[in-house]
Amino acid sequence: MRLATYRHRNLRRCGIVDGDSVLPFPEGTELLDVVRTGSVPATGAAVSLAGVRLLPPIEPPSVRDFVTFEEHVEGVRRSVSGAAGVPGAWYDAPTFYFANPHAMIGAHDDVPVPPGSNVLDFELEVAAVIGREGRDLSPGQARDHIFGYTIFNDWSARDLQSREMQVGLGPCKGKDSATTLGPWLVTADELEPYRDADGFLRLALTAEVNGVEVGRDLLSNMGWPFEELVAYASRGTRVLPGDVLGSGTCGNGGCLAELWGLRGRQDPPPLKPGDTVTLTVEGVGTVSNTVVPGATPVPLPPARTRPRTRP
């Protein structure tokens, strides 16, 4: 089943995607409630998908973005910090950072350039969406806690990111402005036929900029399957219905920065207003966003040197 949230005739609605149409749930239904309860309401008369604006399928309580593709780590590390290889700690556990749950945008929304950035990039990922609360889960238990999957594009201001991460804390405004989620939420059972003998989902991933393919990979090249990501995320805490867990960016051109690191130059160039990024995930769908000019940053002064006086 494919579940979408959309705007139609100035109303926010959600429903079941059926071919080129959507079958709406009763007015006022939120997809997060469907995820939380597992109960699918009755549907109304079909509405053409061509006549609606797709919104992010859910408004997630939290967003964890992992980094599970070795090839991506190798290329981006060289691009952002100049270091070669993959850090040994990467192999120990599936590392993640918390992303901004308030920055979700729809499958075809415009993406403003983050204020102050001149080096914008996309990141092709798949996200799992939690359906049941859990804590300290095993990977076997975690599979039953995944409600479904969607495409996740972690838009990244590489110049801001590179500077911020010199502090040693992680990404900040370099990852804060927009994340595409969509085009809809595909229930987990729909993707089971793609599971390989090692337990990974073998889905083809492609990335295009202005109609030119720049990246192609398989989701099954993740270092850990989603069940292990969920288990790790739940360690010592809770995962809740609607929580989003990104796979991390795929390799072989899943973002421009990886290619820059491998080629030693910004080829292809950073994204600019007018560029359109189209990401396709087998079994899930396609999202396509166009970059537009962003706001001018409100200037802030640098840190003041203080005397470090004590009371």
C-alpha cells in the first residue's frame, strides 16, 4: 500500500495512492495516526494525483540520519576535510545525527538555497518510518516496528557544513534547511519481494541533475540493514511511531560531494537556482525538486573574546 499526504482545494488530506489517483481518507485524518494505530480508514471518491500537491507523507516526531554507505563516506570525507579512507570507528556501529523534523518538504516543492551558502548539494537516501514504539530492540524485533519506507533527500550546504564540522560537534546549518520526504509512504510488505539472502532490500537508486544521470547504486550496499539501524536507534531509549531513520547517502554519485572528493574538483558543479534534482528508488517512486534563490542571511558578529572573570 502507498499512503500519501497532499493538498487539494486548499485542504490538507491523506489517502491511498491507487495508480494515477489517490483515494482520500475522511477529512481531518492524519497519516501519522494511521501509522500509529495501523488502522486504515474508509476512503472516498478518487482524486487525480495530477491535481494535488504532494506534501511530506508525515510530520515526524524525530529524524535520525545514518551514514551506512562506505563508498559515500570515503568520497565525502575527502571532499569535506581532505582526509583519505574511512575512519575505523565507522565500522563499529551505524552512526547517525539528529536532523531537523521541521524542515520536511514535499516531493515536488522548490528548495531555497540555504542562507549564506554557495555550495549546495543533494543526498539520495531511503528512510524507514517507525510504526510501533519500542526500546532496546533486537534486529529481529525491529523488523516488526518498521511501518514503511520513503525517499529521503538530505539537502546539504557543503561550504557551511565543512566550516561547522571543524568545531568537532557535527553538522549544523549545513544540514538544517530542507529535507525532501516522499513522494509517499510505501508499507513494508510492499518491499519484502526485494529482500536479498543477506536481509538487505535490493532496490535500484538513481540520481539525476537537469535530466542527466549523476549517480546509480543499490540500497543493498548499506553496511547495515534497516532492522539493525532501528535496533541501534532504540538502544537505551525509545523509537516512536512516525520517527524517520534515513539510510545515509548511497555511493557512486548519491551526492555531488562524493564525486568532488574522487575527482579532486567540483565536477559536476554545485547546485544553483534553476537546477532540478530527480531521485528515483525502485519500488518506492520518484521525487523531483527545483532549486530557487534563498534568503539573505541576517548578519551576526563573531564570538567576543571575554576576560573569563569569575564571581
